[in-house]
Amino acid sequence: MEMTLQLTIDCADPRRLVAFWSEALGYVPEPPPGGHATWRAYWAAMGVPEEELPDGAGDVPESIVDPAGRGPRVWFQQVPEPKAVKNRIHFDLKVGGGRDVPLAVRTQRVTATVERLVKAGADVLRITDLPDMGQYAVLLQDPEGNEFDVV
């Protein structure tokens, strides 16, 4: 039996998170299946009752995919309740290159990525700068408050 992996993120505004996380991960919005103008049209053709779909659901892509086909699909599921507590799962964007790369180079790579993501709507929560331990990382949050690390 084949298994695929999808990461589902509850959110208030899928459109906003699709744009942000496409930029953050280098993913692209997932187009609706062949022959359908929107995901909503696809779901209707599949028999999903209209009352199960929030207003606007599926009118624009609500999922992103890795254009290289290596990473998991990420679906931003619209839910009515706001985020209430710290994430129990989060992304680590590993851009530094690992401990074989000099700390100064890793720090530059992390900083450049953080600057790009702040311009895209992220907020910096904490910088961990421990040169004696060879560590530099930044904790951020996306436009809806979901935490993630850039290392």
C-alpha cells in the first residue's frame, strides 16, 4: 500500500497563508484537478454538499505543493476558531547548510532568509545566537501566528 504525506494547517485565511508559505518553502499553489476551474468546482463535482464548504472555500488554491515533487503537500484548512496556544508541530527551514558550514556563513544564510520572510509577513520572535555552541537560529511566526524556525 502506498502512503503519501500531507501536512494540514488550520487557519482563518488560506489565501494569505498559501502566499506566505509558497514564498517560505519555494512551493507553488496547487492547481485544481484537471478540467475544473477551481477547487470548489472540483469538490462540487465530487458531491461535497455546499453546506460543508465555508464561504469562499476552494475559490482560490488552499494548498501548496513542491514543484520538484519531493516535499509533502501542505493544505491550509479554513476553520472558524482562532489559534489559541503554541504550535505542537512546526516547520524548521534548514537553510544554513549544517554544522559542516562555518557558523558565519550559516548566520548569513539564516539572516538573509529571515529578512525575506519578514518582508513576506513573518514576525521575529526570538534570535538564538550561541557562537560557543556553534548555533544560530531564529524563531518566527507566520501571518497567523504559527511558529517556525530558520536554522
